[in-house]
Amino acid sequence: MNYKVMSYSEKDTIELAQNIESEKFPNMVICLTGDLGSGKTIFAKGFASALEVEEEVTSPTFNIIKEYTSGEMPLYHMDVYRLDQNKEEIGIEEYYTKGGVTIIEWADMIESILPEERMDIKFKISEENEDARTIIITPYGQKYEDVCEAVL
Ligand SMILES: Nc1ncnc2c1ncn2[C@@H]1O[C@H](COP(=O)(O)OP(=O)(O)OP(=O)(O)O)[C@@H](O)[C@H]1O
Ligand SMILES: [Mg+2]
């Protein structure tokens, strides 16, 4: 089952993230994919603000993994765009069960080490309107299906 959502502004994408955050649970994994500048980091920032993370959330492109612990639950924000070989060695998988929420940008680049149960969110930039995004959400596993049922 796929859910299709349209976003017409940065604010819409933030609201989507906030709605999903309202159904968060420990060890939730959210996998973001989509073109450069399509809104993955905006989504992560929206999620973090709903979690009441106090630190500024910035793109983790060069750090790969950033941990924010000031919110209601730990947030592990990753961007694996620049991760080449040695995927296993930096310990991404350990985060899935550390009790917080993991958000991974460019998750399709590490397909082989994604957990089976997760939420995939794919952003596509509209050709007609530069601020519009088609967002396809796919839940894998009952808990993620319940989240989608609750908020979409
Ligand atoms: N509907 C929308 N949703 C999200 N962002 C939007 C939207 N419309 C315009 N934008 C703009 O698009 C940009 C999205 O940037 P963002 O850093 O979130 O992209 P990204 O997918 O993380 O890119 P990268 O692949 O480089 O990490 C922002 O400048 C934002 O203001
Ligand atoms: Mg980004």
C-alpha cells in the first residue's frame, strides 16, 4: 500500500513531518529518497521541531550521522549521499535499535542495510511548479501501516 501526498510549499512538508512525528515510537526508522533539493532535510527539520529538539538541525552530509538528544526522544539524522564503501563499518544499523528515531536521507543508497520494517518516503519535484512535491509514502510492517492510517 502506497500513500500519495502533495506538498505545495516547504510548510506543507514540515506539517507532514510533524504529523508523522505525532505517531512516533522508539526505534522508528524513516527512509527518505528523492532528488537533490527535493525536501528531505526540510522534512527532517520539521520532524525535529515537533520532537522539540533544541539544537539547530543542519544537513548531515559531511558528518553522515548527527545525533540530537535534547528532544522527547533521541533523533539520529543521517545523510548517506557521500558514504561509499564500508557501509557496514560506520555502524548505521546499530542506530535502528538504540531507542530513538532514525531518519536517513538518500536511504536508497544503502538499500542492503535498511531494516525490513520501516517507512519509505520518496520526494519528487514537480515539473510544472517549482515548489510542488509529489510525496509517496510506503510503510513496511504493521507499526508503520498504523502510523500511515493515523495521519494520512
Ligand atoms: N514543497 C516543498 N517541500 C520542501 N521543500 C521545498 C518545497 N518547495 C520548495 N522547497 C525548497 O526546496 C529546498 C529543499 O531543500 P532540502 O535541503 O530539504 O533538500 P534535500 O532533499 O535535503 O536535498 P539534498 O539531497 O541536497 O540533501 C528548500 O530550499 C526548500 O525551501
Ligand atoms: Mg538534505
